[in-house]
Amino acid sequence: MLKNLKEFLKQKRKEIKLTQPELASKAGVGLRFIRDMEQGKKALRLDKVNQVLSLFGYVMAPVNHRDLEGEDETR
């Protein structure tokens, strides 16, 4: 299981064989934003995150932290 957004994005981008500049262009965001996401920047605009994730068929959504308890052991 992936630990966080930055790992998820890197994996998905590599699966479809896109460079960071190509992903930025396809998502309609700046290259800096893609780099910030992949470096794990703590503060990102959610609308832009969803713009990028939508290319892979995903969106950021609230998750009950209790549902994640114990997942650290399976990683």
C-alpha cells in the first residue's frame, strides 16, 4: 500500500510513462506544482491536486482516520 500522495503520484505517473513536464501539461497545472506534489509539500491547493488526480481517475476525499488504524503494520 502506498503511504502518501507523493508516492501515489510518482507511481501513477511512471505507470503511464509521463515526465513531470508532460504530466503538468496534461493536467493543466505548472511544473512547479507537480514537483511540489512529488516532493511531499504540506500545503497544496486541493482544486489543483484533484485536477492532477483526475487524470488517473481519482480525487482527494475525506477519510475517517479510524479506518486507517492498523494500516501502518501492513505497509
